[in-house]
Amino acid sequence: MGVESSERTYEELILGFLVEGRDDFLSGEALSDKLGLSRTAVWKHVESLRGKGYRIDAVPARGYRLMDVPDKLSPLELTPLLSTHHLGQGLHFHESLPSTNETAFRLATDGAEHGEVVVTEQQTAGKGRRGRVWASPSGLNLYFSAILRPDLPPQRAPELTLVAAVALCEVLREEGAEASIKWPNDVQIGGKKVAGILTELSAEPERVHFVVLGIGVNLNAGPADFPPELAETATSLCMALGRRINRALFTAALWGRLEEWLDLHQDVGFDPVRQRWVELTGTLGQEVRVRTDRSELRGVAEGIDDSGALLVRTADGRVERVLAGDVEQVRPR
């Protein structure tokens, strides 16, 4: 399935009204008035939703109430939940993709607008940092890529990775997890990776054409869903909290928070993002080993600078500025 029309369908509108009503019943007459449809037409749309897996109670003289939704991330589930102005309002949903970042990059090259999002139930070749693969089993987690067109010079584009990490960590904490950020782009729970961020861009020397912000979050994966090489280092929100996560509600909350931080970053700059990142990270103050393609650095992570680079003080007192690399906390023997 490709991008959905900007006009919401009657089924999406009905779901939106039922979501707004939460635990209250909404009468068929009220829905008819809101939609300009006959009560029979409303009933037919409700029946269609039931056929797609939505559990909707109907009580004479009281109306309809939404009881449960199917565990999917299609526009039908997500659109009624969104409070964003741009992010996710243009939604490209796929049951399976090789990589949401690759699809989003192609769409952006063809002119897709700021805020359009590619989301999928499964990735067969999900992209992680430094050429790694992101494990992406079907129907369990969240995999999406957002197309952004920020008014930024290319050298400031890496700040968007930290913007996303802040938004993601906040939403995970609001779910009840003790999440923290590991520089530069991982979010952890209990020292294990629960989410990752991959930012790719198209730019000229003085101007960013677009940024593709890819995020993967392990929501409902269990131990058996991770490949053996990740069993000791990866976790999911479900594993951490001991309960299944409503993926659609989590996604809507994340996109709302991410848009808030993106707007603040665009309007005010990096400083408030940097301050919040420092509050949420587990990296600073720790002895770390940083591996790059060409070298290895060891020292104490002291902070991040105004561009988001990690500042590491080595044993001889020098402060090294790290722009990219894999950071590992050095555990005492």
C-alpha cells in the first residue's frame, strides 16, 4: 500500500470520534450528524471496521464504544490517534519492506514533503549504523523513517539524531521504563539496546535538501525473536515492563513528541536539546572505549559540545572530540 490520501476516510473519522470518546458511548445519531451520513451508512462503516478486527460495542439507546483495535500500524489505526501537524500526516504503510530508510530516501528524492513517514510491519534488510543490519521481525515492533526538510546547514544535520534520541527516551520513560541515551544514537534499558536511530541526508555544501530519520524500537519482541548474536545485548519494552505494548498508541505518542522537539530545535536551536540530552544520557561520567574505523580511544566521557560531538578526556588529560564511532562503557574488573 502506498501513501494514503490526505482526506480521511469515513472509517478513519469514525475511529477518531470513538477514540476521542474514550470509554463513553457515542450515539449513532451524533455520528450521523458529525459525518453527514445516514445512521444506516454509519452502521455499515462500523460493520466494516469490525470486519477488519476492531471490537466496537453497540448498545441500543446509547450508541457505539471502541473496545479494542487490531495490533497493526496502518493508516486506519494510526491516523485517528495523531495530534501532529506534519509528522505522519502523509503516511506510506507497507506490510513488508527491505528498508524504510531506502524507501523514504527514494520518496524524498522524488519530492515527498516534510513530515511524510514510511512505516512497515517488517524489514527484510533493516539498516543499522556502520553497515549493520537491524533485526526486524514482523508484527512486533516499530520501524519507520521520517522525511524531514529542515532549514539547516549540512554540518548541523547530526543534531537531529540527538533530537530524536531525546524524544524517544522521554516516551519510553513515560511508558514506565528506565530508559537512557547512549551516545550517539542508541537508547537503552538496563544497559541493553531497545532502540536505534539512523540519519541519512542529501545535501549541497551550503544547504540540506532533506534528511531521512530512521528509527527502530523493540516493543513486543521476546528473547526468541532476537538473533543469537544480539541475545545478550538487546531488549524490548515488553521484556522490560512485563506487559504487551499497544504499538499504535506508542507510535502516535512518539511522533507527537518528536515533532515537538523538532519544532523547538528549528525555532530555538540546539541548546535546549543538548541540555535535555545530558539529563537523559547514561554515557557521561563513565569510562568509555570509542572505536572508529581507524583507531580506538579510551577515557572518561565528559560531555557533548555545541554540535553534539562527544568529549572524552584521556588518561594524559587531553580532551578528544569524537564525531562518530562505537562507544562501549568500560566495566570495572
